[in-house]
Amino acid sequence: MGILSWIIVGGLAGWIASIIMGRNERQGCLMNIVVGVVGAAIGGFIVSLFGGTGVTGFNLWSFLVAIGGAVILLFLVNLVTKNR
């Protein structure tokens, strides 16, 4: 995937994950992109541990993996920042 595809998938995945986790009002567009791209890497790693293929391109499976990874990332961020 090219850099533009990573930005688009990351932005959308980060936005949907922030809605799922209830952080949408606290995140901006740039943070959604960062969360989505890092979430795609996390989701791809987790899926590959179970023998599947992670993020393979601009398709529905990659998008779902990115959303799952972004939700995991936001869950971990919530655990760390909840006590502050």
C-alpha cells in the first residue's frame, strides 16, 4: 500500500475506533490517522500470530484488521490514562 492508502485507511479506522471507544470528541483528524496506522500494525501483528494475513492492501479485511488494532490501542491508552 502506498502512503496515501495508509493515510486514508488509518484515518477511517482511527475515526471508527474512536467512536467505538467513546474518544471521538477528544481526538482530531491527525490523531485518528496516527491511531489507525499504528492500530493497523498492531492488528496485523495479532492476526499473523494466529496464522492469518494482516493488512494486505486496500480491502475490507485490511480495514477490519486496522479497526480491531486501533480499538486495542485505544483500550490500552484508556487503561494508562484513566488514573490521571
